[in-house]
Amino acid sequence: MSEYDFSIMVILKTEKEDVQVRRLSVDRNANNSMSYYFQKGDERLIEKTKVEYCPDYKTESDEVFIISDFVLPDRIKEAIEQPLSVEIYSPSKRSMSKDIKAIFMKTSTDRIAFQHLDNHMYLTNKKRIVFSKNTFTEETGAGFILPDCIDCLLSERELLFRSFYNAKQIMDLSDYFNIATDEDVNEFLNLVSLESHSTDSFIKNLNQSTRCRIYKINKARVLEKYSPEQICNKAVGLGINIKIDNGKIMIPNDNKEQKSFFTFLDEGLYKGPLSESTYITNSKRKLD
């Protein structure tokens, strides 16, 4: 084993929630190439403006989300601190794409860079004809390709990333993405009226997006801060018709109207200042 094949690690796909890490045994050229790739990814991500993660906001090209006080899984931390103790990865008889979900390494800046491997990044054992040194040659063997950017970067206790979806493919981020539990939904339903659904049926058919909105509506205490009349009057100005039943606003039965209802309460609708048309925003963040 050489001095340069300690630091490149992979996170394996598992059916359980535990994290399994293996070390890649690489030659000098592969090590240099991958080290350069992760180092450049580190530099590109760290120089961007940091924005605390907000599910409703899409970062600009010069911004990056951060999750502060991020706790690195113990297995990954141990692999970084004691790389020689990590078992070397050996491809199984299955496709490599079914084994590995991410690759990571510690950069020269002491930060940890991560890259999720999508299915299209894997090379199978099928024969390939590639052009090299003015000649087409045959290559075989499993492997993977790397894009020109990394997905996540851990800088001390801050996790930096552009896409929450890609980041959660690498590590469990459920503690940092809140959706309403059944108990939260019941708390919300105590303050509203259902048009025709039973409570159990309504909860059973809720998707993750709506649960996320209900969580934020509860957290902002929208239904406690504003009376049904105030909510209805504001909704009319945006072309939304909200009914009142027994002193409570009513959740419409129609799926399209229901989506507008929750989007409105989560302040995801706005009127254009010039055209006065009503728009749905897919990115919002409160100004400091």
C-alpha cells in the first residue's frame, strides 16, 4: 500500500440507516486527479456567499446554503481521522452503482468534500472504445466519472451545499428539514374547517410538500395572529376565495384550490407590482 491511497473514501448504500464507509485503493495518477477535483470543488464552494438553509429559497449562482452546527456521522469522522483502519472497497458481483452512493475526501484545507454518484456517472464492465493519444483503444472494467463540481463541503461545523436534494442523498438530513407530523396536522385542523374530508382521510392523503407548508404555517402562528376575516380579505386581493365556516377558515376540497389555499397561508403568493397579476413564488427568503 502506498502513501497516496489512504484518503479517498466511499459511502456505501445500505438498507439500514447505519453509515458504512470503505477506502478506495488508487494509483498515483488517479489519486492526483481526484485530489485536484475535490480541491477545486472546495475552493469554488467556500468562496460563495453563505445563506442559512431555507426550503423555500433557491440560491443564486454566487450563493450556497449552509447548515450550522452540523454533526458529522461517527463512521465518516473515524474514516477521516484513522484512514488506515478503514476496509478497502472491493466491487461486489452486483453493479457498482448498487454499492456506492457517494465519494469523499479531506482536502488540503482540512475541509471534507463530498460528491453523490448518480447512476449515469457509473461505467459498467461493458467494453468501451475511447480515443487516446491519437488512437481508438478498447477499455473494460467498472468505474465512475466525476462532474466538475462537488455536492457538499464540511467546513468545521458548517455543511455547505447548493442542492438539498443532492445533499440528502449523501447523508441523513431529516433533522434539518421539518415537515408536519400527524400531531402537528391535528393542531392545524383544530383551527380550520374541512369542506368535506374526514380528518383521518385528509391526514392520510397529505403529501410531503403540504406537510412542509403546514409545519411553517404552524410555526409562524398564522392562524393565531390573523382572524378568519383578515385572512379572507387578504386572499380576495390575490384572487383566492376562502370561505368561513363556524368562525373558522375552510380548507377547500378541490385539489387545485387546496394547493392555492396552503400556498397563500405560507405567503407563497404575491401580486406583481406593475401588472397586478397573481404569481406563485418557488423561492423566497425573508430580508434581514
